Amino acid sequence: MAESFRVEKAPMPADGHAVRILVNGTPVAVFRVGGQLYAIDARCTHVGGPLDQGAMNGTEVTCPWHGSVFDVRDGKAVKGPATKGAAPYRVRVDGEALVLER
């Protein structure tokens, strides 16, 4: 069964950018690409860099610490040094809240 998390009055990212929210104490990066929202764990799986602060290129985000690249649609590591993907969430807007499911 999927876990569902509701974040009231969550900030919304501008297109091509991310925001960081907390989901049960875990930092999650929420990205907007072409009007679509995506969410993955905000910590790079290499050494914990802040993915929400990384540069975006389409649906890919580059960790600002060591350059690992992740696909924000599914969290997969596209380029190392990270070899493990970032856990993805399904995300949707419900009024002023974000609802994330894993």
C-alpha cells in the first residue's frame, strides 16, 4: 500500500526550478518542469548534496556538490558519481496543499 503525505500551504516551484519541503522529517525536492510537478528525495545519494539547489536541464537536476545528475521524473541516477537513484514520489496539488505518495 502506498504511503500518502499531505503538506499544507506548501510553496510551489516556478517552472524549471525546485523547492524543498519536509515530509515526515525527510527533505523532499519538488520540481516543476513544463507545468508538471515531480518530487524526489532532496539529498543526493552520493554524499547528501541538496538536489533542490541543483541546476536544472529539462527533466534532469545536477547536484551542486559533485555533479551527479538525476532524472526528476523517476529519481534515477543518470550520471555519477552517484550510482543509486533518489527515491521518487508521486505529487499532486489539492487546494493549497501538496499530496505526495510513495
